[in-house]
Amino acid sequence: MKYEIVGEPMPVVICDLNAGESMITEKGSMVWMSPNMEMSTNAGGGIGKAFGRMFSGESMFQNSYTAQKGPGMIAFASSFPGSIKAVEITPERPVVVQKSGFLASEQGVELSIFFQKKGGAGFFDGEGFIMQKLSGRGMAFLEIDGYAVEYELAAGQKMVVDTGNLAMVDATCSIDIQTVKGVKNVLFGGEGLFNTVVTGPGKIILQTMPVSGVAAALAPFFPSGS
């Protein structure tokens, strides 16, 4: 499979497949394809994993597209202004991504549910409690809200992140929830009750414009229901 990512800030990834190669995606991500791409909808790993994907913000079912009788082409578009990042998944390098961050991947990539530590904090924070783990082998494409900023954390090195801005971490990193200290900070700081603390070693990708932040900023400009 060869690919090209074009069109930021409303990006699309265009994948060229050899005969018999397949891509998997969530519903609504495919935007165009060659006529020899055959679609199949299934639970992707069974009912258990399907329910796990549902709780992590994705659809229970996955669409698989396979190139039939020769090379094929298929394109997947981001649902929000930002970036698409290509990440190589191997058995030695699984990654954890934000819920709804998965766009598409090669057939060998598996999606499963991932819970942050101190889940109660994540639950009340409203963001980041449930994430997705990508494992197996193959290229995966992630939706990033806004601009993507990457860091490589050394062993023991920490990064404190507003929870909605964490897009991806290597599974070698540990993820925890930290309560914002100080009553005045909580009440008047405007930054919420919790932050996410990521500890290396491993790579992290942060996003500058999470959908939740945009929705909160626009909410005062929409009429409320009577």
C-alpha cells in the first residue's frame, strides 16, 4: 500500500492498493474510490471488541475495502479541520489514541478499548477517560484536531497536557489523571479540574484545537432552547 496525504487543513489520505490488499475504516470516512474496491461491513474482531469500540467513541462495525482484480485506490477524509498522521503499528509498537481519533488502517491493525488510570477523574472530566489502543501490524491513519505537535519523551520524562489536547501516545508511555491543585485555580483558572500526565519513554502527539474546545467556544453564540 502506498499513500499520500493532501489538502490540509481539511485533509484527505489517498491510498493506492495492490490487488487483494484491504483497508478498514469507520463508517462515513470513505470519500472516493476506484470501482473495483469491494466493501464489506463486519464487527471487526467479534462482538466483544465491537462493544469496546462503541464505548471508545467509534462505531461498533467497521467497513473493509478490498481491491479486486487489480490495483485499487481509496481515499479517506478527516471529519474536522486539522491533520492526518500516518503511524506504523507493529507488535513491538502499539499506540494509544484519543477516542474517535482512528480514521483508517491496513487490515492487520486491531482496535481495542483502553482505560486511563484513575478512571473516576477521567469520567468527571468528560474527556480522555476511554481511549483506543491500536495493535497488530500495518499503517494506521489518525485524525488530529488542529495542528499536530510531536514530542519524544525520555524514560521518566513527564508532560502535563490538558486532556482534550492529547491525540496519541506510544503504549510504552504511562498515562495518568492529575487534579488541578488549589481551590482558586479550579474555580477561576478556567482550565477544568483535571490534566493528563504522560510519562515516557515514548512518542506523543498533541493537538492544538480539540473538537470539544471549539464546541465550548462557539456555544455562547448559538440560541438556547426555550
